[in-house]
Amino acid sequence: MTKTAIVLGAGIIGVSTAIHLQRRGWQAVLVDRKAPGNETSFGNAGLIQREGVVPYGFPQQVGLLLRYALNNRIDAHYHLKTLPKQVAFLARYWWNSNARRHDAITRAYAPLIENSVLEHKDLIEASHAEALIRKDGWMRVFRTAEKYDQAIAEAALWEREFGVEYDKLGSADVARIEPGLIQNFTGGLRWRDPWSVLDPHALTAAYCAYFESIGGRFVSGDANSLGQAGSGWRISTAEGPLDADDVVLALGPWAEVATKRLGYSFPLGVKRGYHMHYAAQGNAVLNNWTLDAERGYFLAPMNKGIRLTTGAEFATLDAPKTPVQLDRAERVARTIFPLGERLDPEPWMGARPCTPDMMPIIGKAPRHNGLWFAFGHAHHGLTLGPVTGRVLAELMTGEKPFIDISAYSPQRFNP
């Protein structure tokens, strides 16, 4: 008999998982309260980050921590009144970011990143989404020689250790590649391997359309209604009760609530982020996905305009929007590129689900049959969607995952 699965969460992780289950002969139903790709997957820098082998660690230097404590930066912001609720998570995050532990985590994390572009390529071609993709990498630009030299040395190390490729750019190279920049930079670094996405929401929607074309279904429903039904699982949907043999929780930052109802405790933190689209003034053109490395914001030339993205905001998931980082970033961005008017009615905000050891949670629930987890991808949700979907589907169908995923096991938090 055909095995059935409910995949809760129609972001890039859930959609990719549903595709890979459907391809393997299961009947998968994708369930979300919103249309596919309308939560965290909607807004990001739009990068498939093959170079992102090193997870974002918590600062270790006392001087830098003190500067962050002033709470006036673009790359990080925090809600003071919610810090007490986040202290335990932040302490474990800081501890895991120690140089020795961070290096071990990086080596365990690298196999996911190393396969990210190839796994996206498979789904991009299957969903005929090539028009949404660029394959020319992205660029970091630097204001000081110290930071530039440090970044080049780090890139050389990553090239030796993990096979990522880069180009070292001088000041004249940056000016030639981006003539629209109105500030001189000391230099730049172009990562060659990553692909960029002109509309991340459209890419998730294209993947979902492909999922439906191979026999999958998407229905509207609420993860809060999930419960066991005999030897399987049941959820309430707009089309009535839905039963399945297995269920995948790919709920991003909402996974903590859903898993807690089932008796699990995951130390899932949230890093919120904002974006806004802008027109360019006059004939100005931004050619590349560009990070102002020492200020901590991204400019990305997307279909909807030039997308300005911020760093991380440490706040509770349900806290009101506080887009102060976006305002700070816009003021600085206007000094390096002639941004025009805002194109969105209000800033978009999303929440990245983060674990204190910087690795996702992928695998079987320790205490329930037919329950599977796929969340906690932090800054690399878009990057890791297809590779996560493949390895989890392989595990669920009894295949040997094509990479070792033992480091991402839910049992590291729930033995």
C-alpha cells in the first residue's frame, strides 16, 4: 500500500521535503495556514550560499560584545525586556561559538552546504524556474584594509578546507564591477560558487507547483490541530480531517510550540530580520548581490526592486515589528548607492529558527513513531531546503541518506 505523509509547513524546507517524498512513491500532502512560501521563506537575501560553510557564531571578543551592548548597530539588535527569556539560549549559543567547538560544528555542518547548489539545481530544472536564478556569485565590499585582509585570509582558508572559490578584488575592480557605487571601497571579495535568486517567494511557489504536478496536494490547515490517530496522525484542514501514516514538522520558528505540545523541549531561538525594496535613482544600476561587510546590511537587485536586508534582531517570535535596523541600514546604504523611493507599503519581517549549536534539527522524533523533524536552519533555510528534503525523505523511506546526518539528530536535545 502507498505510504502517506503530512508535511506541516510550506516554506522552502517543507516544500522540498514533500517533493522528495512524492518522488519516492509516497502520497504527500503539504499543509500550512498560509500559501506556500509566505512566512520566513518570503524574505531573505536570496542566496544559495555554497560558500556558507561556517555557521554564524556568537561574538567572543569582549570589546565587540560591549559594542553590541550599545544596541545601535545594523547587524544586530535586541529587545531589552525580552533578554531574560533568551539568556539560556544565548549562553549556550555563546558557549558553542568558542573557537574549538565552532570548528567542530563547522566540519559537521559542511556536508549540507557543500551539496546545496546541486540539490537546488535538481529542483530548479524540474520546476522550470531557471529564469529566477543567477549563477554569478555575490560580493562583499570593505571599507578598511584590516577587514579586507582578514576576509581574504579567511577565504583562502575556506578554499583549502572546503573547496569554495573566490576572487580577490581591488578598489579599481569593485568600481569597475559596480560603477553605480558612489563611495570608494578598499577592496572586495567575490564568492564564485553561490547562486542568487531574483524572487525567493516565487522560487518556493515554483517548487510547490512542481510538487502538485507530480501528484502532491497543498491544503490549508493549522498545525495546532495535530494529534495521533491510531497508529498514524491526524490534522484538521479546510477540506476536513486529514489522516496519514507519518508527519513532518517543518514549521520553522513555530516548531518549538508544536513540539512542546508533543512532549519535546528544543532550545530554539529566533533571529528576526527585515527587508524593504527600493527603486534606483535615475539610470543607476546595481549589478551584484552586495554586502557592505563592515556595516552588516545587504543590497540585492531582485525582480521587485533593490532589496535591502538587515542582520539579526533578538526578540520573541510574537513581538511587534521594530524595524530600527532597517532605518539605520537605509541611511548608510544611501551613502554608497543612489537608492530611490521605498516600493513596499511597510517593512517585511521574518523570523529565523536557530539552535544554540548552529545546526538544524533533521530526523526522527525520539519518542513517537511516524513523527519527523526538519527545522532550525537559521540563516540558511533557503540554501538548505532541497538538501534537507532529500536526506529526510531518504531516511523516512528506509534509504541510506547520501550524507551523514547524525550531527543534526533531534536526540542531541531530546535523548
